[in-house]
Amino acid sequence: MSHENQWDSSLTFILAMIGAAVGLGNIWRYSYVLYSNGGGAFFIPYLFAIFVMGIPFLILEYGIGFSFKDSFSNIVKSINPKFEYISWILVILVFIVVIYYVVILGWDLVYLISSFTFNWGTNTANYFVQGVGGSSNLSNMNSFLIPTTIAVLFMWIFVWYISHKGVTEGIGKVSKVFMPLLFIFMGLIIVYAFTLPGAGIGINALIHPDWNMLLNVQVWLAAFSQIIFSLSMGQAIALTYASYLPKNSKLIDNVLIVVATNCLFEVLTAFGVFSILGYMSHTSGTPITQLVTEGTSLIFVVFPKIFNVMGVFGRIIAPLLFLAILFAGITSALGFFEPLVNTTLHKFGWSRKKTVTVLSIVGCAFSLMFTTGISSYMVQIVDTFVNEFGILILIAIQCIIFTWFYDIDSVLPVLNENGRLKIGKTWKFIIKYFLPLAIAVMWVIGIYQIILNMHSFEFMVDAVIVVLVLIFAILFTKIKTNLGKSE
């Protein structure tokens, strides 16, 4: 393995993994999931999901990646050549995540610039629809949102620049800078949020426990879903990053650090988010139930509205928030990008610079298709389908491949060699039996809900994704060229 494809230290790896895990979902999704699934009672299924799924599966990914020190495709192919199709399907799906993720970062960049002048005005919903994210009105799909288009081009240039410089010089250095800044900025926002009048209203609304919700299977499924998406499980990111680790790395210790940091970040961020919502409820008299939302609506509509009435402090907090989102998103985007980069350069024997350049051009071209007047609608459709249909079931398939078709016992010595925590039969049982079954149940329920609520346009988009992914997965599998490792 060349020096450019190896972390210079475990700390760099940990920061990169935290960067890949801590993303947009931690900032704008978790608070809504916690609030709408029993409040304080939700911590029980949340912690259960961490210990029986999050930690065990990440340990598997770290162990496989570190043991093989190869691309995801080559690893799966070495277990059974027929599985190479599956590996390409996964890395292509994860690459699709990069494509729309960069679009969201483009929105955030537009808002970061706007946060210095507050030119989103008083009608913040109209600003997002008309100038940045568009709507679900299909008649607008022929027009481009110019600010978003320019921002997306800039973000892809930035992603290309960082990624093509290699693991340590590119991703590693960015993670060392962006992760501490992210924690500092979010820390300042959270501490200030706690001091706002009405903060207690928001926090009480957030954590007020509804114990009856624990009897609802949807709440437990929500906890498992949050951990999967929050930790970027099963997307070959952890496996790929772990393959760059030097010898004598403490794999299990690293897993625990990453999981603990990720979960602590999203819990504290949720408290900060609801403190700010509580302030808005207190000052405007609007019931907090009318303010609570998730995703783009929370960050790009509700929060700017709150910043408008916060006075001078709003002028400070707004840029910090959008900078924090940018830092969290960039490190996650680099993580989503890496599996296909690593798999492609191993398959074709290209240099890293050539691989990153080619994939960045392709990714940018597709991202621009998401900058039309239906930008946010397209992102929502593709995000739901890729994650809840594609990646989710592939996590279960990975469990089966790595435990039923590969001697997972051979990985145990590697995992237990330097770590303080030792694993054995319980861990194998979870990975081999429990997780595939639990995730399969989640997948069936998710697919049923997708089909139940699907419109004709959404079905068409999903069908196009399936066809394209299958075509390219078959094409790349059939190509026999493998000239060696990266330069």
C-alpha cells in the first residue's frame, strides 16, 4: 500500500471516521426523531440499537477492511466472485448519495453567504423555494436555480481538490481542521441556546417521556434507522477507511470512540435545536408543535425565521450554524466518495488523481441535474429510495456474506489483538443471525411505506436509478481489466 493510501496516525483515522459519521442527519434529523418517538423514552431503543447493531456492525466493517486492506469490490470478490455484482451495486448507490449530498451542501453554501446580510427576508419559505431549493411543482423542472448551480460547481471543485490529494494529505488534513472547528462552533451555538429565554420550554418538549411509545414497533424501527444513517453503516466507508490503517491499530477502541462521539454530538445538538425552538415559541407565542420539523424545512426555513428575531446574536449564530453544517457535510461527502474511488482505482489500476478527477466530473454532471426548480423534491425522492430501499437491504446482505460465506473467526484475532474490549460468540451471533433478520424486517416495512405513498413521477425516478445502477454494476463486473494497485 502506498503512503498516500495510509493514515499517518490512528487519530487522523478517528477524526476522518467521525467526520464521515457526523453529518447533516445528526444536525437536522435526530432532534425530530427523538421528539416524535417518545421523547426521553426514545433513549431506551436508541441505546439498544447502538449496542446490538451500531457497534457490532462497525466492528465487522473495521475488522474486514483492516484484515484485507483492499477495495470493497476485491474483498467481496475474493470471498465469492459472484458477489462482485453486489459490491458494485453498493458503491454506486453510495456514490449517488454523494451526488445529492453535494447539492445540499450547495444550498448550505448559499445560506452561509446569505447569513451575513439576511437577504432571505421575512418570508423564509419563499426564499428557499424561489431561489435555492425549489419545490415539487414539476413545471419548474426546466429552469435552473442559478445560485444553487454555482454553489454545487464550487463544492465539487472543493471535494475534488481534497480527495485527489490522497488519504493523509487530503481527507486526513481536512478532518483535522474541520472536526475541531465543527465541535467548537456547535458547542458555542448549544451553550448560547441554553441561555435563551424559553430554552426550557423546548428542552422539556424534547425529552418529556411518553413511555407508552415503547410498545410501538415503529419507535424501535426509528431507533435502528437513526443509528444506521447516523453512523453511515454498511456503506463501505468504515471498511474502506479501516483498510488504510497502519499495523497495531486498536480497532474496537476506535469503534467505541467514533460511536460515542457521534451519538453525543447528535444528542447535544438536539438539545440546542430545541432550545432555539423553545425561544421562538416563547417570543412569538407559537406552539412548539407548529415549529418542530426536520430536514431542509428546519434548517433553511424555520431557523432563518428565528435568526430574524434574535437581534445581534442572530447575526453571529447564523453564520456559525451554516459553517458547522458545511464542515459536517464536507467530511461526510468525502467519506461517501471514498468507496467508489478506492474500488475504481483497484479495478482499473488508475492513479488516485485520475480516478478522483473522472468520478468528480461524472458526479458533478449528475449533481447539476438536481439544481433545477424541483431540486429539493428530487433530493427527497432519491434520498428516500437509495437509503431505505438500496443501502438498507445491502447491509443485511453484507452480514450474510461476511459471516455465512467467509470464516469470520479468522478476523477475531485481528480485532482482539490490541483492543481493551474483547469480542466473541455474542458478537458473531448478532452479526450472523440477529442483524440480517432485524434489517430485513425494517426493509420490508420501509418498502411497503414507500410504495404506499409513491407518485408516478417518483416511481419513474426510482426505476431509472435501479436500471442505471444495475447496468453499471454489471458493466464494471464484466470488465476484466485489473492492472494493479493505485500508484
